[in-house]
Amino acid sequence: MLKLEYSYLSLPDKFYQLVKPTPFIKPELVLINNELLEQLNISLKKPEDMPSLLLDSQSSFAQAYAGHQFGGFTKLGDGRAIVMGEYITPENERIDIQLKGSGRTLYSRGGDGKATLKAMLREYLMSEAIHHLKIPSSRSLFVAKTGEAVKRERENDGAVVARLMKSHIRIGTFEYARHFGSTEDLQSLTNYTINRLYSEISQAENLVLAFLQKVMSVQIELVVNWMRVGFIHGVMNTDNVSISGETFDYGPCAFMNTYHPDTVYSSIDTNGRYAFGNQTKITKWNIARFAEALLPVLHPDSDTALQLAQACIDSFDSIWNEKYYQMMLLKLGIENPTPEQYPLVDELLKLMQTLRLDYTNTFLAFSYDTGNGDNPLNGPEFKPWLVKWKNTFDSSNGVVQARKIMIANNPAFIPRNHLVEEALDAAVDGDTSLFEKLLLVLRKPYHYQENMGYYTIPPNQNFEHRYATYCGT
């Protein structure tokens, strides 16, 4: 039995429902993350025992929260996920272990609380990919079939995934406290979250303001990193924004192939609200909602609270621009950028959009001198820009150092959408070999090898135009 703790249950009971997962009819382990087990110092005589170990939790619970979904506010909660407890890692860090697809809760709103095998495998694959791209993310410990059929568009194998995060507290949790709780409830949640996630700010003069600033900072860092690798979350509702600054809820997410800021893959994002290029302003919008939720505890005087919150939000653009351009110029090998170099980024992206270039492969071409005659950088359209770029390096040694920087910041391998779907479909049919091969590649995304060029090839345009992702997780 795993030793689990339940500090979240110290909050007022309106923030959770004590609930047990629906018993599995015939559990069958499909995947287990041995790398993560080792990091957590969890040893198993038989890996297939892992699901039953979690089900022994004494005080499992579903969390209540609200959220703005595509701009509209609604009351929500864990409709198909149950936190089994909090595990203390060998580094003395507290992490949630949650089962997704574990059955109905008080917050299921008419749903069955179940999940399909394909959706849970997708969560496992994408979360591991983001983690190994060196971006904060939830992790997946295992995927297991439940032995039950789940009906969606058709009948599917039911499954659960065990998801690990520093915390599942989200902006929507604070919105829930603000709209459906008292000021004392909001204060309790704020104190708990700061103590759990950001104890380093505990001595701040205005603790709640420091908290708001900290959450804004980690969200900017997170989304800047998404932009670095071409990741599109797909559903940046406030209930999908973690206070801990981790990527999670891998539903209609995807990685961009041909560069265009308006790129959308999510089937439900018909207006492009969460398109690749909109992730900046949506992050700011979400942080503004967080600030609104905190107003009653930000300062006793409501006018002062509003002024403090507004000043924080007003600082977003300058912080974002500095972080974003610093990241993009690192992708070009420039370690200590100046604002005068920012136009290099804008001009390059405009070229990439005009020429319909693959986002990942273009930066990969900067990182390696492959001598490939098909390299887009060899085209005449690039010559004026390349002259400007090369002039930023003062010697041949500068170019060598720049390549090292680029290799560290530009992945060679991402979860190409067509390869993900191919691997998932085969795994659902019982053949996990493609899935496991793809996972091995994605665990070393910055380790380019020419003999693995298959994993760098974008899908054909027919696939790209019709491809859509769904909220299966």
C-alpha cells in the first residue's frame, strides 16, 4: 500500500467531495512509467499491482471548482477524476496522485465519469513528451484498462490514467471560492495554496499580491515554453490553468507543423480563441480572472485592491515581451539579446508564414549544418535576413557557441500529429509497438540523429487540413 497524505482535506468541505473510484471490472495494466516509479522511489514486485495499490486510498476525493470555458463562466468540478491522495517524494515534495476515468462524482453533471483507452494513452504520451521537452507538466504513472466498455461515438475500451502533479488547484478553484464561498473560504484556499506551492513568498509585505505576481510569472514562463516548441494547448479555459504552472488536461492539444499564428486543431475551438498565436493574450485574460477572484483578500479597501490588481495585470505585456523575445532569440543562438534584435524574430516568423515552413524543422535547420540542399534557409528569400542574423555573431567561435545554444532550445522531435494518431490507433487495437517506439524518441527530443529522420517528417497537407483533436481526456 502506498503511504498517502490528504492535506487538501484541511480546507472547508465545500472544496471537495469524499468519493471512491468505481471498482474496475477486470483491471489490465497497459503501460507503466518505470522511469517515474524510480524517481518516486516506488518499488513493485509486480507492476500489475499498481492500480490496486492506488485503489486502497483511505480518503480519496474529487475537487470542486468553477471556470470560464471559452469566455463563459460556469460551475464545474472533477467530473471524471479523483485525487487518491498526496505522495511525498524522496525530495520531500508533495504531489497529487489522481485517477482519471475513475467514475462518477458529485460534479459529473450527467456524464458517466469514464474515459476511453485512446484518450488515456494520449494523455500519457503527450504529458511525457512535454516533460521531456523540459516544460513543467503533469506526469502519467500508468494506463490501465478497466474491463468495461465506454460508449462515445462508438463502443470503446474503458481505461484510467494515473496523473501526478504538484497540485490540481487551478484558477477555477479560486473562482469557485470567490463566487460560491465566503471571504473566509477564499482566504483559507489562498493560505493553503501559498503554503503548499510558494512558501518562498511567505514574508512578502502583501502576501496575496506577491501570490498573484508569482502565478502570473510562472504562467508566462509556461506559455512562452509552449510557444518555443510549437505546442497548442487547445482549451485554455481557466479551469485548465494550474496555479503550480504545470501543463495539464491534454485533451484537444497538438503540435503545430506549418507555421501560422492562427493554427487551430481543436474541434470545439471554432472561432480560434485558443489558436497558437492567441495563447499570449489568453494567458493575460486568464490571469485577469485570477486577479478578480483574489480581490476580496488582496486588500481590505476594495478600491486599493482593484488598483493593485490592475497594476499587476498592466505589467504583463512588458514581462511577456522580454521573456518571449529572449526565448525566441535563444532559438536563434543569441544568448544575451537586446531589444534592437527583436525585429529579427518578427521578420523570421513573417518569412516562415509566407513560405509555409515547418516550425520545428526550420529551427532545426539553424541548429545543425546538415548540408541538405532542400534546407529552406538556402533559398533566395532568406539571404537578406541571414545576413542580419550572422552579423550578430562576432566570429566563427560565436557561430559555434550559437549552435550549442540552439541545440539546447530547438527540439528535433515533437509528437507529430499523424504519428501520434497512428500509434494510438495501433495501441487501441492491441499493438503498442509504435507507441513505445514513438515514446522512446520523444524522451530524447533534443538528441538529433539523421537515421531517425522519419520522426521529423511533417504530415501531408491532406492530413493537415482535415486533422482535428477532441476533448477526450
